[in-house]
Amino acid sequence: MSAFEFLFSFYGLLLGLSIAELATGFSRAWDRRKTVPIGWAAPMLAIVLMLDLVSFWTNSWGIRDRIEVDYYVTLTAAAVALFYYFAATQVFPREGSTVTPTDHVMTHRRSVVIAVILSNLLVTVGFCIAMGFSWALLGYNLLLNLPYFLLLTAIGWLPSRRGVLIALGVSTALSLVYQPLMFGLARLTNLFS
């Protein structure tokens, strides 16, 4: 087992717990759907978070040959995973809560967004370090992620539920198109380097 595979198994476990938390939350909401309507906000936020988790997982694999595993890389991976896990725990209401999933999202969405943005910033800096850090590379990657960060900010701070739902929908569409493109570019970069 290579050092990266060892790190990836640790990190994959933590990311898997985040996805399991999203599935468990949705399952709880589904079980209560006859008495407490699920709405669209919580499932859509769960999808945005799941897409973000999957994109990080695949992008990490795409640059695996460039990652030098050491204490700080492992610590950063743990921090990223913990931010994701925290975000996942905040998407759906807890067992026994009487609040609707939509009301829960409107109350907790900023915590989710901040955790996801912090995860993505750590990942972006880590990617730039793995690729040979330069301020230009960091600026370029932040610019590439700016539309997603702006959508996350809209999800966290728009005052209306409708605006939040629109931002969630656009974010989902962007992730479904943009992330596979970025994964392909990362693989292409590895082929020519």
C-alpha cells in the first residue's frame, strides 16, 4: 500500500461518514414526511454537499501522484473531512426535532456554507502546494472557484427561501458540469507533466 493509498483510506472513511450522515438525515426526514413536510431546501442542500464531497474525492485521486504524504497533509485532510462532516450533520434536523427540514436549513445554512467554503479553501491551497505553489496558481484556482463560492454565499445569506432554492439549483447544475470538466483537466495535467 502506498502512502497516498493509506491517506486516502483514512480520508475516504471520514468522507464516507459525511455521506452516510446525509443519507441518514434524509431517511429521518422521509420517515416523518406525512407529519412534517420535507420540502426542497434540505434535499437540495444535501445534494450540493454530496456533489462537493464527490468532487473533492475524485480530484484528490486525480493528483495522487503529486501528493507527498506527511503529517501536515494528513492533518489538512483530517481538517477538510471534519469540516465536511460538520456540514453534513447540519443539513437535516436531528431525531425528535419538530422543525421542518426547510426551516432547519434556513436556520443552519450559514454554518453549512462556512464549513464547505473552509473545506474548499483548504483543498485549493493544498492543491496549489501539491502542484508547485505559486501565487499565480493560487489566484487562478481561486478565480476558477469564485462562481461556486459566490453561489455558496448566496445560499448562506439570501433572505428568501425562493432565492436560496434558486442558488441551490444553480449550484447543483454548475457542479454537475464544472466538476467533471475540472477532473478531466487535472487528469490531463498529470498526463503531460
